[in-house]
Amino acid sequence: MTLSREQMAMRVARELKDGYYVNLGIGIPTLVANYIPEGIEVMFQSENGLLGMGPFPTEEQLDADLINAGKETVTTINGASIFSSADSFAMIRGGHVDFTVLGAFEVDVKGNIASWMIPGKLVKGMGGAMDLVAAAPNIIVMMTHADKYGNSKLLEQCSLPLTGAGCIKRVMTDLAFVEIDHEQGAFILKERAPGISVDEIVGKTGGKLIVPDNVPEMEF
């Protein structure tokens, strides 16, 4: 069984540290906010101009004017700030976001990421991802290991237009948690999903994959 979206978010949430300012990309990454480890506090930032995002609202809390970058309604926590998009991007570009989680179409062994367009398909634009990958010191990509046709999304070289170059160091998929060694030009398998064999991960990885001895299964 591959990991569920929720399990992927739970594993990524373990990388959060107390006091982090965190930006979560649209889609699967937003689930990370539901699994903050006990005993730590983090502040979630949205590039449309919000610092201190809370959980998704109940029907009673719903405020259509309070949204995140994905246009989903959200809540705020005590101490939250609302400001202009220009100030928000100044925060991002100034390196003041400690931890970023993004979705992607492809990641390769050089740490390149393609996340904003597929040629021939309608796109709304790159959004804030370009700024985040250029300035954020700590980025994790969350995505499925392969696309719906079974083609690997972890590649020797990205085939789609890049969002950023040489900026990704870790990837969380529905099969594995991998790190990228830029010097060796390889993915390194660090953990695997429960019940998923190393051979299956190797077979579904399109770029060079280094497999240490006794790769542990994730625990949930």
C-alpha cells in the first residue's frame, strides 16, 4: 500500500521545529498544518499576505474574505498579521521563511524542480513558487512517486520547464522519503513506506538512486 496524503503530511510535519515560519504550497502540502508535533509552535505564512494562518474554518467560522494563496478559506491564530502581497514577498525573498513545502510535477538528481506548467495545458501562472525556491533555505517537495500513467516523477533530468534549479534537497513521495546528493547527482533512499519494498522504489525511480543498507520503514 502506498502512503495516503495524510500519512505523507504526517511524515513531513516531523521535520518542523519550534519557532519556524512555514509556507505550505497549494494541494497536498496544506495538510501538513493538521499534524504539527506536540510541544512546538510554528507560524504559517501565505504569500497573498497572511502570517499566522490557523486551521480550515468550521461553518460557523467561515469568512469568505479570509483566504490562503490557493483561495481556500482559512482562519487566523492569536498574533496573526495581515499585510500586502508586496510585504509578503519581501519576507520570502529576504529569506525569512524557515521551511517550505511544495508540490511538483518533477524533481531531478540535480535538485531541479518543475512545478508550474505542462506545455500545451492552460496554466494560471507560476505563483509564488519561483520566489520560494530561490530564497527558502529548507524546502521539501511532496508528490506522488509516479504520475497516473506510471511514469516516474523522480528523474535524471527534468523534462518540463523549471521552477528553480539546484534548490531541492528532500522529497517526500507516497513510496519513500529521499534526500538529494547534489555532488553525486543522485537520490538517496532514507525511509520507505510500510510494506513497500526497496525493489519497487528502485523500479519507479527514473534517476540514479543510492540505497543504503537496511533502509527503515516509516512508523505511524
